[in-house]
Amino acid sequence: MPNLLDFESKREYFYKEIEKQRYAARARGGRLNVKVNRTNILQQSYQELNYRSAAELKAKIRVTFEGEAGIDASGLTREFYIELSRAMFNPDYSLFNLTSNGVSYYANSKSYINQDHKNYFKFIGRMVGKAIFDGQLLECFFARSLYKMMIGEELFFEDFSDMDNDCFRNY
């Protein structure tokens, strides 16, 4: 049944459903004010947004960067998402590894050295969802195997080729 519709139709339906929810959330009003420092954006965003309900996260976000003058007319929000995505994949947090293709990321098997790694993964998933809901781009790409796991598709050995291409070719 899931293969009856082509990808374009599924994508169009998905975005129409998001638009309906966005319209309903914005009609209720309210703003989600976020104040962060660029140098500590991941931790501060985590503290401010992680425990918000799904309904709260649907509100329009208004971003302020500490120590910077600026009015958020979408530019600061766009910058927030880009800076946050860069921080999420910063190797210092040990949450993700870069694949052998040098472009996409997969979960680091040693992420446990970050005490709160599971909560950070959940937070990152919520922020990816929020970015999609808000129509914002993130500077990140996940490995194909991770995308397939997210949507519940079966994994095959070939799906792991981008994680370690040398190992894959020599198998």
C-alpha cells in the first residue's frame, strides 16, 4: 500500500498537513522566545527547549542572541537553526561521526561518554522536527541508514556503504 503514491504526491501531502498544523498553532497565538549565546548554543537551546511540550514547540519562535542587537524578522531564526545544526554535529560533543563520504553523519557508538547523550539525541530529533515544521533548513545530512531507520524501512548491507566505504568495498 505505501508504494501506491509517488514520492512527489507523498511530499505534497506531508507539507499540506504541516501547513494545516502550523496555521492552527499560529491562530492560537503565542510565541516561543529563545535567548541563546552563540558559543554555547546547543546547551542553552537544550535547557530552553528540551522540556517544552509539542504544542509549545509549534508556536512561532523568536530568537535573541545574547549580547547582540537585532530584531528577529526571520533572519535571526534562520541563523539560529544553522548555528544549532553546526553545534549538534560538533565532534566535541561525541554525538555524531562524519561518514567516509565526508558529508553525512551517523550516531557515534561512543556517545555514552557524554553523560546526557540519550536526551541530547531526543532533543536533536525534536529540533529537526521543529525546523521542518518551521520550514527552516539545517546544515546537516544524515547517513542513508539513519534515514531508513527513521522511516521504518528495512536496512540492507549496501545502506552502510557511506559510513565506511573502504570497509564496504573490501567486504
